[in-house]
Amino acid sequence: MCKDCNCSSAGLDKETITVEGMTCGHCKSAVEKAVRGLPGVLAAEVDLENKTLKVEFDHHKSSLKEIKQAVEDVGFDVP
């Protein structure tokens, strides 16, 4: 059980999402900031070279669909 928010690791998911259109550090920051702003997201890390976003989140608080929508809302494509 997490001391900060009382969540259980049983509700945590780790996903790697392909994100199209990212080309620079600003793109990286925009995607990470958007995803980290969602409830239950513990980590979000963009790999520009591989065009991926690795995200760790509590699926009881945010869904994978909501994470993908946050990426699209800042202007990038999630195929």
C-alpha cells in the first residue's frame, strides 16, 4: 500500500503507447505534462527516438483511453 495516496499496487498498469508527431524536447514535455496531469498517473516518460510513451497509472483513477485522449488533446496522434 502506497503511503502517499493509499493505493494498492494491484491497481497499477504499465503501458507503452506509440505517439506520432513528436520531434523535439517541447513535444516530449507537452505529452508528459498532459499525461502526468491525469488522476492516478504515477509516471510518464517519452522516448522521442522510438516515438513511445511509457506510462504507469492506477486504472481505477484513469483509463488507457483517457491517457490516449490527453495525448491527442495536445496535438499528437496515437495510432
